[in-house]
Amino acid sequence: MTAIADTPFAKLETEGRLLKPSLNADTHVAGRFGFRGEISYDDSETVLKEVFAVSETGQPAIGFLAGSIAEFETLPKLVETFGAAFNADGKYLIYIADLPQGNRLAIQFGDVKIFAIFIDGTSVYNELIDTFYVDKVKLKKYDTAAKLDALADVGLKYSSPSDYKEVSYEDGLKIKNG
């Protein structure tokens, strides 16, 4: 078993940021640690919700993470809070409630790329299923760890499709504010 202290989640755990975990342990894939729940990133009220995240043994950063936030303006604080737990090799999909409908942005923060995606009343889980073309009927039969593995297997290979607009954070603010 992988101890959380041996993962990129250790700093977040120590800081008390990992909230409401439905999974905070090894998954069914050898050498993979997974987290499902919420992660606070500014204060206890500013939370990345519906988190799906994994790290692989021997890797310094979280390899795949998806979750939702309420406000685009808090995105830099999220990246800052994760710090070294994010890197250039990771795949980070952040669904944002206050982006204008239909927006899909690829935003660089140093060497870290964040895929910022509009979300409305749906769940991160359903958005990931649609984005990754994963069989929802098949997933229903899986436990929490197996569902995370199935989504992470596709997410770790995700690349920036052509429907994402590459923008700076400042240009993203302009898009958000119209």
C-alpha cells in the first residue's frame, strides 16, 4: 500500500486541504494513488469540488486531476496552492461555473497547463464521461476506485484538442468578463 506521505497529496493532507474523501488510497492499478472528494485551495470556503485525481508511484506530481470551481478569478490561487503537486506532465481539467457557456480554454501557469472548461448544472463525472467517451453503463458496475482508474487511464493520455483556445490568464479574464 502507498502511504499518502509518499505521494504529491502529502502537502495538501498536512495542510488539511483534503476534504470529504470518498477515496484517499491506492486504486486497483498497481502503483497508483487516488483521491476523490474536495480540496480547499484558498480558505475553507474556496473549494475544488467533485475531484478526481491520481498520482503514480515515483512521479513528483499529480498526473491527472479534474474538478470544478465556482469562480475563474480563483484559478491562480488553485495553481499556487497545489505548487509542486502540479507539473508540465500533468493533465488538469478544471470545470468553471462562471465561464461563458461553451468556453474551453488552455491556460499556461508557468510550465503547468490548465484546461479551463465551462460547466453548468451537470457533474464533473458526467462531463469527464462525455469528454473522454467512456462507456457510462460499464462504469456503473465499478466501485469508486475502478471508476477513478477508468477515467484516469484516459485522462493521463489527454492532449489539448483543437477546440481549446490557448490563452493567457489575463485573456481568459477578458473572455469571462465579456
